[in-house]
Amino acid sequence: MKNLKWGVLMAAIGCFGFGVAGVATAQTAESSAPKLVLHYSPSSLTTESGVRKLFSRLVLAAEQVCGQSRDELFVSDAVLACRKQAVAGAVAQIHNARLADLSAGYAKRG
């Protein structure tokens, strides 16, 4: 099945995910970190617009995974670091040069 969708794991490293939420207990196992699975078609990465669309989805998923307290006015440095790490991890799992280039630009901002 050529149109089989692949899963992308968005994982926030435990210390960031749980530190942002304010939980005092340390989580060391990566399996306990929050995760979100996105599905995409590898053929969508053959166009620039497809790459940008997937990257936008990855950024939105990282925002969901890394979270932020509703009573915070600004995004904390820990949340920003978590988001960047989650996006970078997902991009690394996909192995696409265009997506990696787009991600590199994203990582430089901030």
C-alpha cells in the first residue's frame, strides 16, 4: 500500500514536559514523557507546500505536547525549549532533507 500513513512520535523530554506543568516528581523514562502521534503520507513530502504543511502540524503538536499554564501571560523558556526539542526529534525520525532544512530555520529563531 503506497498510501500507507506513517506515524510520527512527538515526545517532549520528561524534564521539560513535567517541569512546565509544575509537577515536582522527576520523570526519567522517555516512555513516560507526553506523546502525540501525527499521521502523514510520505508522498506529501515531495512538494514544498506538503513539507510546510507537515512542519506546521509538527509545530502545533509540539505546542500541545509541551503545554503551558493558562495563567501564564508569556511562554516560558522551558516551554520554548521543549517545543524546539519535540519538533527536532520528530523531524529526525522522518528523515527528509527539505523538512530538516525548514526545521533548522525554526531552531535558529527564538
